[in-house]
Amino acid sequence: MKCMKCGKNALQSTTSEAIEMDFGLLVIRNIPCYKCEECDEIFYTGDVVQKIEEITETVKQFMQEVTIIDFAKVA
């Protein structure tokens, strides 16, 4: 895959994402992504974005001030 920002190679990797929500902070770890070798830009596939949205909606039901989810365990 080519980086949409700089055009260099983007390799499969994993990352973590912190999402500020109205009632706290959601941290999702081990998210599959493509990461650019040159500029470190992160890209998600459509199915990963959909799963992140599902996780976010589910977490709203039981969210505490800080919630940490492992993507690999819920995907």
C-alpha cells in the first residue's frame, strides 16, 4: 500500500488510539493499520474503521472515566 500523504510504502502494523468522549477517555490498543515508512502516517481499512465505531458505541453503555479496550480481543 502507498501512503496517501507522501506516496512512500505503508506497511501493516498495529497502533493505539485515544478517543476523547463526553464522559471520559477511551483507549483502543492493538488496532491493525498501515503505517508509512517515511512519514509515520497511519491508515485504517474500512472494516477496521467500522469496528472502531462499533466499539465506541458499545463502550458508551458502560464507560468509566478511562476505558481501555484491546482491539484484537473484541474484533
